[in-house]
Amino acid sequence: MKAIFFSNGCTAFFKNNKQVPELQEPWVSLYFEFLVSKGIDPEKCEFELPNGKKVKAFKTDDNTFNCDFE
């Protein structure tokens, strides 16, 4: 098994050399969930990815968070 974390916040996961879509939750989304669990609103935070791009969190219709690149 292998996980790859990309500088755009995405994750790829492989098992037996095949991608496993249900295990490919973007790492940036998981961090947003972590912040919420600590009482912090991701929409009020500044984020910068390893590649230097800025990210802005926003709440979706299903009450989860996603992000836009600035």
C-alpha cells in the first residue's frame, strides 16, 4: 500500500498497484475537519500549500469544507 500527498492538497492511495478512490480524501480537507473539531473556523484562517499557492476554505451545501486556490 502507498499514499502520495500532492502539493495541491490532494491524496492518492494505492493498494496492489491500483488506486483506491474511497481512501483518497484530500489531506487539506482532513485538516479543515481537524480545525473544526478544535473549535476553529477554517474560513477565518489563511492557508499556504507547500508549492506556495494560497488556499481559501469555504463551507459547502452539505456543511463540509472545500477550498479555492487564490
